[in-house]
Amino acid sequence: MENIIVADVMTREPITAKPSDDLLTCARKMASKRVGSLLLVDKKKLVGFITERDVLWALVKKSKKDLSDIKAIDISPKKIATIKPTMTIQEAIKKMKQLKFERLPVTDKDELVGIITAKDILSFHPEFYPELEEFAKIREEEAKLKKIKQAKDIRSSELGICEECGARDFLYRIHGMLICESCKSSI
């Protein structure tokens, strides 16, 4: 197991895009190739990385702009985590867990040579499932904690008078008003 390296498992011809490509082109490419990310490459050098989530973020946050007006490089992170093809699968899993990424671009001498994903590792060696399952559970627990925090932010910890109907109850902050459960459900 310790002898298996990233180069043995990685996808050697990842789907790429030019940094100057617009997000609409990138989104179409992701959909047609059925991938969740694109590596931005300029003359074999990795210069960026975008995911479906980045495109959705741009769609929501920059909704006044057309996706064809936003360049891929504009929403790509400035620092890109990569891994070398000579690293072991164990090191790749450790780095994925540490960074909470499901995929890492593989570079050699500043040139893109592939991409390794959790799916690649599981396809090659399903016995790594427990380690990657732990990674997924951590992400799931983080999402649950975030939802609980959001719920606590919405719900007041004290009883009070509803600003809508005047009833005394536990209150929720909705649209800047403190309202009870029954008024909340009628909104």
C-alpha cells in the first residue's frame, strides 16, 4: 500500500480551460464533460482552479453581471493546493483531509500533469474507503454545526411578546422582527 503513488492513480488528462474563458463557457464545459471542476491552464502551467460551487457563487453574488462577462481566472483562488506525482496515496489522502478538498491538481516542475480525486483513489483501492469516509463525515458534521448555529441565530433564547400578534412565546427573528412560532409559519 505504501508503494502506490499519485501517478499510479491520477487522471492524466484532466478537463482544463483557459484563464480567459468566461464562466458560461466553463459551466457548459463542466456540464458536457460531467465534471465538477476545471483546471485553468496557460501553456501547460496551472494558473487557477474553479469548481461548480465557484460558478454558483458567482451566479448568486454577481447576479447583475452576465456569466459571459466574468472570466474564470477572476473567481479562481490565488493560492492553489497541489501535489506531486511522486507522493504516496497515503500522503494525498492526508493532504485532502487536512485541506478538506476532494481533489488536488498534480504538478511536476510547475507543469500540470493530472488531477487526483477521492473518487480516483476509491476506484483504484476501495479499502481506502474508511479513511475517506472519515473525511466525508467531518465535512457533514461541519455542515450540521453551521445549520445549528444558524438556527440559534434565528431563535431567541427567551420568551417574549410577538411583534405580529402580541402573544407571549419563544420568539424568532424574521425580517428584523421578533415573531412567535404561529406567526412564523404563516409567513
